[in-house]
Amino acid sequence: MNVYLRDISKAQEKRAYYNKSDSCRNKAAIIPRNKVVRHVQIKNDSHLRSTFFADSSKTHAGYCHIKVLSKDTDASNQNIVQRGNDYYLKEIQIPPIDFLPPDLNITMTYEGLICDTFPAEALEWIDRKRKFSFPSHWIFQKILQHKCTLIKKAHPSSRDPDIEWKYDFSLADQIIFTAGLSKEQYEGFFMFKVLTENVCFHLQKNLKLKHLKAVYFKTLEEIPNEMWETNFSGCILFVINSLIACLKVSWLPHYFITSRNLIDCYSAKEINDICVNVECIRMFPLYVLQVTAENHGYNFAQKLIEIVMKDCKSFQHNKDVMTLFTEALIPGTLGIMRVFTRLGFYETAFEQLLSLHEQMLLVKVPSDCICVPEFAEVFETALRSFRQKSTRVNLAILFEKYFKTDVLCNVLDKQSTFTKDILPWKISQEIEWMEIPFEKEADLSSIADYFFSCSMKEYRKRNSTLATATLVTAITCLQRCIKGDTISTNEIEDEELKKEIESQKEEVLLKLKHRLKLCYIYLWHVTTLYLTFEPLVDYMDDIEKLCLELPEMASIVGSMFRYLHKKDKAEEYRKKANL
């Protein structure tokens, strides 16, 4: 659930902060299926070679020791330690991180074990009387069916950390997030997370994801599900109030094990600092929203708030809902769409307009008012407000995708030649209908030049979508030019002419390779716009092959690998550059 508000600012300070936070969050528990920890001792278990039994009598709430009940327990086993007359499990053998799929980018692993049932400390959650319908009966049964796990992690104040294990409910959390929340509740958690993290990010000790989930899930039990549809902002403030209430009494209970205090290791000052900052959301919600948005590059936040608040003031007198939409919400939404489309976030912009129209349909319109227009009408009006043709084309493509209605013909000049007409391979959807000037249609080299210049233009506007699509197409054109060696000198008998042609051919190929090198360098710059790894990471094999022919690239390639956090490769190319 590492979801953040996307940073679209030039400085990318927030994105750098999130990337740094993410680098230590990719953790996984490796759990063998053939080992189960019991919570109820079975009388006829003598036939089992080794039985694990959970013992919480000497641990903090939410933790336990794992007794090893077996006649042939060997104290010399390094995984088992003796305490008095009893034997306890210290650890289990798990494969190293190297054995996990590299695309998961796991930075830390925990040893884990399956439990046969929920621990006794979680009975309160099972028997709890709930006011409303969260969690649903189906989700409740599914959570019980998947039980919980134990991971090798001791409480910070444990008296015997070597043998202490922690109850983990990640599977239950996953079930709730994937199947137990409505669309509004799901988005509500993101809003809650973004707001709390952004008012507290500067603090030395901050709240973690487990704290936010515990408060959020408990609050969902206290709010009717339908309230999230009719009063979303009120529900968010209710969740914020619940968090503040927990912080003020220095007790934030775990959702499943309420006897466990998730902030018992925080000092009174740390809790107070968090509480003061979180309370700002409740006291000054509009200001917090504005600052959070502007810190991420959404500079239209203040103007949008002013438009809405100004119209809300007049709305108190005339109660004209349609005027509120036409004079405040629609102009404000179009302003947001212009920002998003300028940066290449076409689908996000389209969804903004779609969401606004859905809200219009929910409004009760008086009989003397004009009825709510169809979305096609609203969309055509919005489309005319965009000056850039690429924006109109991409929004029209999205409209056709959602509604299966042809509107693209109204945007395009049918006499033009488009990218899809002259390039024989599959190209990005965003530039399929991009017009190609007549003078650039001659050959792949000219087309590559055109797309490269388009990419630079979009890069300067920070439109990574179009910058990437055009640059990748330019790279493909140049790669095909280099591979498509159509000039053969085998049948030429004149040796001098043959040498001259070969020399010219090598010179042309070298120029093409240098142009390709420039494209790769700019691909790196486009990738760094929003501090991502793609598309650069997809082209590193090709870049390495080119570096064999152009060794002077070694220093640049090393920097690319350093950016991609591939230290071994970066060091390899640093040494090559110094040769």
C-alpha cells in the first residue's frame, strides 16, 4: 500500500523522499508450508516428530515464544534453545534474498510460520459487536480461513528477543484491501495516508503504515458504508479525529489484537509532535490540502479552492446546483485537465471529466431547470478548449475506448499522413495518429530526426508520455537504419571505388550510431523527469552493445547504471572509462 500523491514538480523533492522511504520498505516473510504453530495442544500428538506450540505467557501482547514439544528434541540444534526445562524455537532456515525474483526488489526477509488459528488475544476482534456492516460476513469468514502468521521479530522491550516472534496479519490486511472496501473507502485510505504523511514527514519519528491501517479499519466499523458515498470529506475528518483521539491518550490499538499498543515505544514528546501536526488537518483542512498539492507541483490548488469557495458562498443564497457546476466545478475541472494533459497524464485528465459528469447525474435538478447534458456533449465542449492537437487526439482516443463511439474523425485531418501509416511495426498508442510532415516521410533517418525533435519539445514541457513515445520511436528508426545495410559492394570490380564506398558506408553508420548514442542519453534524461527506472532500464542491453562500438560512452553508461541502483555494473563501467 505504498501509494503517494504523484510529484509533478520540477524539483521532484517529494518523489526523491518517497523513493528513499520505499528503499527500506520492501520486506517479505518466507513461510514454509510444512510447519504449523499450534495454539491448542492436541492430546494425541505423540505421533508427530516435532510440534510447535505458541506461548504468550511471558511476552508483550501480540508476541509469543514458540515451544518445541517433542521427545527427541536435541539441544545441540542451533535453531532450538533451552530455557529451564523447555525448548524454544529460535529461528528457521529460509533461502537468501538472492533466491527471490529480482523484480520484487525485496530488501529484507523475515522467517515466518503459519498459525493453526487466531491467537486468544484476537478473540475480542472475532466476538466484537459491530455497529455497521464492516467487515462483511464474507470478508470476516475469509480472514478467519486464512488465519495469521508469525514472523521472527521481537518487541523492542523484549526480555528474551532471541526466542520472541510477532503475530502478523498481512494476509488479512490484503484481503480487506483487495475485496473488503468500496471504491470510496479504498480511495479514502489513500487520502488519509497522503494527508497524515505530508503533515508529519519532517518529524524525526513518524507514523507507519501499520498505525494508519489500524485506525482506519477500526473507524470503518463506526461509519455506515453509504456515508462514504454521500459525505466523503466528513468521513475523512472522522478518521482524522479517531487518530487524534488515540494519540491524545497514547494508546493506538492493533486492529486484530486490541491489547497491543502500537505506539508503546514512542516517547511522550514524539506522540505529542505527531498529534499537533495531525490536528492541523482537522483545524485547517483547506490549507493542508493546498500546501500538500503545491508541494507536489499542483500549483492550481489555490485558484481551484478560491473558485469553489467563492461559488459555495453564493450557493448558500440561490441554491442553484447547476450554476455551481457551470460556473465553478466545470471551469475548475478544465483547468486541472489542462495541467494534466500538458504533462502527458491524459487518462487522469479524462477521468476527472468523467467523475465530474457522474456527480452531475447524482444531483436532483428542479423541474424548471435544464436537464443534465450527456457526457458526449460535455466532452465535446471540453475538447474545444484545448489548443494542442496531440491533447485533443489522445482525449478522443480515450473517449472511443470508454464509449465505443467514433469522435476521432472530428479531430483529425483526413488528408494527412500519420505515424501508423508509414511505420510497419507496433508503435505507442499516443503517437499512432501523429501527423508526419511530407518532407520527413522519405526514409527512416528523416523520420528519426523528426521524432527526436518532437521528443525534445515534449521533454522541455515535462510531458514524459509523449517524450518517451517519440524518443523510443526515433531509437527504433535508427536501430533499423543501422541493421538495414542495403548497400553491397560484392559485385563492384573497381577496388578503389569499392574502398571509397565502404569508407562512406562506415562513415554513415558511425554517424547513425552517434545519433543513437544521443537518443539514449536523452532517454536517460526523460526517465529522470519523474525519478522512474523506465524506459531506460528496458534499453540497457542495447546501450551496452553500442558501448562496445563506442567505448567513449563508458562513463555515461556507468552513470546510467548508478541511477538504476546497479552498483556492480556502475563500477564495471567506471573502470572501463578510466582505462
